[in-house]
Amino acid sequence: MTRKFKRITECYTDLKYVFDPLPAGEYIVQKTSKQGGNFVLHCTQSSSVKYLRQVWQNDRQGAIATMFAADKDGTLYQFFEEDYWAYASAMGAGYDKQAIQCEMANKAFLKYTGGRYYWMAGGKWVIYDDGMPFKSAQPWQGYQFWDPYPPEQVETVAKLTAYILYNHGIPLEFHADYRYERAVAQKKGVVQHSNLSLQRCDPGPAFPFAEYEKKARAYFLELCNKHGFPIYG
């Protein structure tokens, strides 16, 4: 299919948006179709995504990056054009070529000890002072406390999801269970990084998936009503 838009800001003019392109070699300059593919949600295990481009540029690991990243205040960063791709899912080139992926700033799992919460920063436990954490009904991956996702961030990711699915013909399907499931690797639509690997825990139980999905579906319908239903083929 031929996509209607080059930039998400053509659809959402009020979006806080930064195009912060990675240098050559940090993504794959190869045009690939994402139609019928995936949108993959990640989290950074950090306090912000402002420095992701710098981190990826300096890590000497080559073309490992996500196309988008959403900060806690709702600012959306884009690191390369939508036609191209990079490794990010740990599922290999075949998967990543047909996927668009997004990091979200989040400190991920927390531990509670001595009356304080701590998060893992740079391999060390650091005091967590961002307010009340999210408590999951049951421990997962060994942890029960998690860094919450602010409404502004969820709103931006919902808009991005609607835009990407509409613009690229990715199925309007959502896999809400964050646990690993081998079969999800064969499914299309919106998936979570932890669906794809037992070694991943992102975006985690604190991500309000039901609320996010409801918003994303509503924004998708708005795009259809305003710009016409997408024709795939």
C-alpha cells in the first residue's frame, strides 16, 4: 500500500514531536513494507528518552534502535524515517523489517526494602522518588512494584499507534497479556516486547493496556472518518 502521510504531525499538529535522526549505520537504509506486520511496545528502564539517540550512537552495536520513543511528558521522538528499519525485537531481521517499534521512558521494575523503593539504574539500585509505584496483583519476573506510565505518555503512544496502524496497514489487533507467549511471535498487530522473549519484561504490568487500546482504537476511527478508510493491497 502507499501510505498517506510522511510524518505523524500531519495528523496531530499539537503533538510534542522531535525528529532526532540517528547517523548512518545506526539503522538500516532499506525500504521495507510494514503492511500486515507489527507495532512493538518497549520501555527503556530509564527516566527519559531524551538521550537515546546519543546512547545508540555511542554504543558501537550498530543498527539497534527503535523508530520512535515516547517520553514521560508525552514528547515523541523519531530517530529515522518510516520506510527504514533497525534491529530492536531480538527476533531477527525477518521480524524487524516488518515491524515499527517504540520505546517508552519508564524505570520498569522496583524493589522495596528498608521502607524505600529502588530502581535499577546503570546496574545499581538507586532510590526511587517518583511517587507511589504501581503494585501488580501478583509478582512477575520476581517483582511486584513497577514504575507507572503517566497519562500524557499513554495518550501520545495511543495516537502514535493509531497513526502507524493506519499509515502502514498493520492489523488493528492488540495482544494485551504482557507475558511471554510463543504463538504471539506469529501474530500481527500490536504486541509487547515481553510477549516475544522470556528475557524481557517491558513494557510491564504497570502499562495501562486496556486504557491505551481503547484510546488507540478511537484515534484510529477518527483517522478513518477524517481521511477515509485505508485500502490495503
